Amino acid sequence: MKTKMKGILALLTAVVLLWGGSLPLFAADGQPAEEPRETVEADPVPDPEPPSTEVPETGGAEEPGEPETDEEDPPAELPGDADSGDGGEETPGDGGPAVSVTDPEVPDESGRTDPPEETPGDELPEEEQPGDEDGLEPVEVEAAVAALSEEDGPVPEIDGNRVYANGAAIIIREEDGVCYIFYGTDGKLELPSPGGKTVFGGGKNRDVDGDTSVTLDGVPVSAVYGGGYSDGSHSADVSGDTKIETAGEILVKTYGGGYAEAKNGDASARVAGTARTESRAYGSLPGEGFTNKGHYIYGGGYAYSNGGNRADASVGAVSLKVLEGGATYSVRGGGYATATSGGAAVADVNGPISMHLTGLDVREVYSGGYANGASASATAESIDCTVGTSEMMNYECGQASKGDASVSGTARTLIEDCPNLYAYVFGGGDASGGGNASIGRVELTVSGSTAPVADQWGSPVEGSFYGGGTASGTDSDASVGSVTMLLEDSLISGGIFGGGNAGAGANAAVGSVDLTLDRVKGDHHPAVFPEDEFFCTVIGGTGSTGGNASVTDRCDITVSDSEVEMILGGNLQGSMPVPSGTGSASLTLYEGNSQIVGVAHFDTVRLTDRLDLKGFFTKTGADDDAVSLELLGSGWNNGDVAVSYEAGDEETVPAGWFAGSGFDLGFSREGNLAAWTIGNLASGDVIIDSEIADGAPKTELPQEQASHIASSVLTDREQEQVQNGTTVKIYPKVEKTALAPDVEAELTGSLQGETIGASLDIQLFKKVGNAALQAVPETTAPIPLVIELPEDLLPQAGYERAFTVIRAHEQPDGSLSYTRLPDTDNDPKTVTVLTDRFSLYVLAYTESEESRPSGGSGHHSSGSGSAESIWPSVERLIRSAPEGQTVRVNARSEQTVPAGIIRLLKEHGVILELRYPGGVLVLDGALMGAVAGNKVFYSFDELKDAAAGTAAASAEQPAGREKAIPNTGR
């Protein structure tokens, strides 16, 4: 859109061009763009001939159970079976009028620019067919089988114009000008006329127990299936994974799964594992214009039923890579299912779809499956698709024409570093004719890419981006549970919709939308429109009419450092913004945005900088104070202008358009400029928090000293912002770290009898309002830092530890300075230091025998221990110690040992080393005798005998019994 246009109504009048009569792209001049030129259609394609049932005379007997024809292609869909009333349905081989696909701007009769889908299994148009006038040999029924016996492993066979690998890992390549199939250790089978051959990694009406592998090295065959072929006579399932690898400068058609054609009964060509395809084949690009020929690549299998039978070509999961593929016509991540005349077809992906596409010039990418027919299914569990460094016309997820191509989980799409996205991108699916292409959740990211301004018959047009799906035809469903969209570091000048697109009677509703623009800029077309620059319009809901494509729950839009002309929280109908009618809408604008001319239909707007508008609508469209747009923000000062509006000469501007949250808004108007000014700001909050990594001890800043911490961490300007309502968050980030050898050597040399207990990387951060997170390496004054000692640093019973913190901080010259920080609290379980620098912290300690207050070692009347007994701690240590480990205890302040300790020692098989006034006793619980039931405590003299007994018994024990000393012992 041009930046010169004024007034929101004038802008919106020029906003939409119905490109091809269906999907809105954005006109960029001041007038509605002209309709696409009428195209002259070619003569209708004749109705397909029924498949021949005649068998060529070969002199050989027909193999039992084989179908009556070896024709490769499935029967084309009969004319009239497709629903022609929904305007958006794909009908492969429907016998309708031919449509030119040489130019993407020429729409087909449905109003869509994508051409009719080629029926799976058809040969590529430029490839030769057996029996054509090119002099190729007629198709033979008798199979050519490799010379090796299957006793040596599976062997491939050539059956007419098909190759069945039967589970053998095969490589097809030329050698000395002759094409061969290589397999096994030294298996080799000549492959005549490869251009007309379809290759199956599995078998024909036979199962494969294990994996399949087909490698196509520079040989242009007709098609490759990773799985087997079943015509209903018998299953052709694969119990493991399938793998297809292609290379060379050839065009390929591949299906990761098998081909189930239910013509002789229920057909099954399933793959239990993952269908893996890695295509490195390169399709030559045209000298100019758009790709009109290229690869056809399908991640899943193909299921076809043209009668009352069921075809199943489902797979367990899909892993699809198309790398530097060049000219590519169509890529589908899922399976392809067609069901007509009462049949049922299943090409589901029962697990996830993973796709990675790079270096393509591709017309259409569907990351899900395709289901054509009321009883067709090509569903998926989830999708994770990356499209990189490619030119792409259209992107969608699943596609359902009457059938079911839904995704039950998340469809995640990343489009990155793509220089030319020249039509539309849908995060959701495509449903027509009553089909289902719904998705549980959409995550769509566009990064580092360009959707350029293009010239269509003298008018500029740009691509569109939708978070939701597109649906046409009554009862079609392309709804999405929730949408998360991120567009960053890109040039986009068309429409960005959080919702979907729906025709009359269809559903493309979205539950919730989170839409973020970060560093999205406009574009221009210097050759045709040299004086104009164009910027995107962001619409939280939809631009479609007739169907349901609204956002039903909420729409949250965030824009940062971007060039955006219009931002609508609701929908766009024709040239008018309208509220969604359901749910809430919020807008957050960070600093750095420009070209924002109009804002419409939000409940709240959060600002970090002044917003200057030329167009505005409240959410209901009524100009009264009752529906004020709530203005949120931080970093303001009293008297700042938050919003201004450039009004027309005769336009009335209500003061109540905006209302402050946490502050007042004053209103003024001078000439045509209206302004809302901040007043009576309330103080903001100081939030003290912490971020502790796994394995690191709990470390906090005392909340009660928040005021002192804030004054030591914040600048004067930041403290003023807090006083004016800005909220600030201050927190340490703590990670356990290993000492570098040189640092450890320096520290060891500076220790004063301490032991190093732990080393921590402690960094301090602050976040002021909506500003970026900042590290704080130093504070203006020392602040308290409280470290909770982990269990392994607490002393054992009878001992005490004194902790010191040694801080290592980098100097300007790169060297480290070491500062000793004493523990300032009296809590033996924590260490509190005052510090003004944040970097490396080392906990060091000295340990000594626990000192007792005078008179603190008397007995209870029961004689069971001292008034400040160590025995509860000893009991805890014994219970946690592994069998055979030694627990060392300083019991010099004790006169007796509870009998319960001895019983526990015996029960756990732990060794107890007691330091007592008369020396040291070692008691091995595994070797001790029974403890009398009425025994309450033992004197040390009684335990001497027990110690002597266990020592004697220990001498007779095998040498394997270890007496491990715990790390915390001395």
C-alpha cells in the first residue's frame, strides 16, 4: 500500500484485490485492481478410457492371483464425481477443461491459481511410455527375475513396466551406458527402458518382513514407491521402514509409502515404520518465468478405490527431505487417498510428519496429506516442516476434497531465507466439498524471507499470509484450535491474517491467535512503480465473507521495529474493518514501529512509545466513552503524549476514545491534531526473583531489601520510570560450573586451609518495563546475596563448617581479581554475602569438631542420650548410606549410644565409625549379632566388645567388602 494515502476508509477501500476471485491479495495502488483477464481455455480433455483387461500374448501362463492388467496408473476419476459447486476443490484427472499453468497469474475455473492435481502414478509428461510410437518394446507379463535365488536374500524382479525390489536394497544407475539394478553383495539386473518403469521397494501382492531401500542415481524412471503394490489379491505390507534416495539431474515422482489399489478386493500396502525419502535429484529451472514442470514428491503412500472395496496405504511416520531440488511442481508431506463409487481409501500418517525442503523453485507445498472423496482419509498426527532458501508459490497443510486430511496435533512450519514467496501461505489446511482439514494447533514462523511486490497487468499485488486454513463449500472444515505466528526479519507488503479464509457455508474459525511481527519491513517495485513503497496490513481475524473464519477466543498482536500500515483486531469485510464479534483483542506496540496509519477494534493497546494515528475505530464502532480503548504502558512521564490523531476538517474526535490504566489521560485538540496526555502516574513495582539452573543451589536476593537493591541496580532514569509507573524485575541467574584449570590453580594457592565445596556462575539481570533484558555486572553499592547450602555441603553429625565465598571477577585487562566475602548470617544452612560484582563465586569451608555449650551434654532421665543429641542426624546418615559404606560420627560429647542406632546399623549393613572420649570404635552392621529387644542404649564399654567381635569376623570375610567413606566424611 502507498504511504501517501490518507484516511482509514480510503486505505481500506484500496486494501483488497480478490486475486482469481478467491484468495485476497493486496492491491497497492489507490484504486481497486482490475479483475484478471479472461483466458481462452483449451479443448476439453477427452474422458479417460476404461483400463484394458486384455493381456498381451506372451506365450507364458498368467501368474495366479495377478490382476487382469499391468497398467500402472489407477483409473482416473470419472467426470461428474467431483463436487463442482464449492469453487476450490482439487479433482485429479477429472476430465474437465484443460487449464494453462504456464503463468501463475492465470486462475483456473475455480478461481484458484493452482493447476489440477496430477493423478498419482501418472508418468511425468516428458517421459516415454512403453508401447508408444517411439519404438519401445511392448509390455511383457512374464517377469524378468534376477538370477540369484531368494535363499541368498530377497531379489528384485521386473514385471512388465514395474520393478519390485521385494525388500532387497537396490540401487538403479547406469554402467557403461546400460541401466542396471544392483542389489545384495554382487547382484546385478539389467533394466531396459527405465523411463517407463515404476519401481517398488516392496513386493507385488506380497508382504516384506523388514525394511526396504531404493536408490535412484541419475536414472529417470517414471515413479518410485518405497513400499509395495497391492491390487486386493493379497496384501503388500512392509513391517519396517522404507527408504528412497534420489540423485542426479532428473525429474522424479516418489511416494514414501506403498500403492494400494482396491480393484480385486480390499488392498493393503501399509508401512509399519517410517517412510523416509531423501531427494537430491535436481530439476532444471526454466530460463525465465515460473516452474511449470518438476518433481512430484509425496511423503506417504497412495490409496485408490473405485468401488466397494477398501484401499489402505497408511504409514507409521514420514521423514521427507528435498535438498537443492530445483524445479519442483508439488511436494506433499502426507499420503494421497482417492475414493469414488462407494469405495474407501486410507493414506494416513499414524505418527508425525517431518519435512525439510531447501533450494527449490516450487509451485505448491502441502505439508499434510490429500483426501479426495467422502470415504478418503489422509490424516496425520503432527507436522514439522521447514522450507528454506526456496522460491514458493503456495503453502498449506492438509488438503481435503470431501475427505479427511486433518492433523490432530500441532502443525509447525518454518519458512526461512526464502527470496520469493509470491502467492499465499496458510498455516492451516485446505477443505472443500464438505471435507475436513482441521488442525489442533498451528505454529507458523516466517524468517528472513521476502514476499515481493509483483506487477499483475499494471497493478501491484503482494502475497498473503494466514495463520488459519481455507475452506470452501458447505460443511467444509479447516478450523484451527490455536494459532501462533511469528514473522521476523522479512520484507512483506501484503496482508497478514491471524485467522483463516472461508467461503459460504464453510468453517475456518480459529480459537485463539498470538501474532508477532519483529523487524518486518515494506517492499517496492522500482521498475514498474518507482515512486511507491508498500507496507503490510495486519488483520487479527479474516478478510473473507460468507463463511466463518473469525477468531472465537482471543487475538493478541505484538509489533516491534516494523513498518505496518494498518492493524485490525477484528476482521476485514470488503473495504470496512469490523469487530470479530467474539473474544478479546489486544495490541502491543514496541518502539521502532513506523507507518502505522490506523488501528481498529482492540480492547487494549500497550505502548512503549508515542502512537500517531490517522485512522481509528473503537471495538464496537461507537464514538462514546463507554467503549474506550484501554491504554496500557510503562516508561511514561507525566505530561507525555501517548496517542495523537490527525482528524479531518469536519471530523469529531471524542475524548473517550482512549482511557488510561494506572494513570489518567488528558485530552486536547489544536486544529486537526487531537492528543491524549499522561497524568497522575502511580508508582511501579520492583519484583525480586531468581533463575536457578538444574543442580545449582537456591540463591536469592532478599525481598525485604527490594528498595535498596533497586537503588543499587537501576540508573537514575530507570528509578524515575519506576516512580512513574514502570515495573522492574531484578534477579540473579545461577548455574553450577566447573573451574578452569588455571583458575583452580590460582584459587588453591590462595586458600587459607579451606576446602573448595562448589563453584557457581552468578549473573545479575534487570528488565525495566518493556525494555530489553540487561545484564548487571556491577552495582553501585553492595547488595545481599543468600545462598542455600546443598545437602552435600552440610557437615556430618558432630562437626561444623565455616564458609567463605571467594569471588573471581574479570578486570579490564582480562585478568581475574579474587575477593574473599565472609558469611554474614548465623544460619548454618545458608551463606549470606554482600557483593557488588557478579561473575564466578566459589564456596570454600573449613571443618572442625562441633563445639558444645557448657552443661549441654547431660543425660535424659532414661539415659538414652544427651539433651542436644546427635543421634537423629546419625540415623538419617545411616538410612541414606549404601550397604557397606562407612558413616563417621564425632560422639565425644556423648556417653551412650541408643540401641535403635545399632539395630538400624545391622538392618542396613552400614559401618559406623564412632569417635568417643576413649578412642575410636568401628562397628560393622553386617557382622553384628542380635540386639536384645529390651535394650534401650549401650555404653561405649559394651560396644568395645562388639567392635572387637566385628573386627575378628571382618578378618574372615572375603576381601570384596568395601568400606567406602562418604564424600562428606573426614
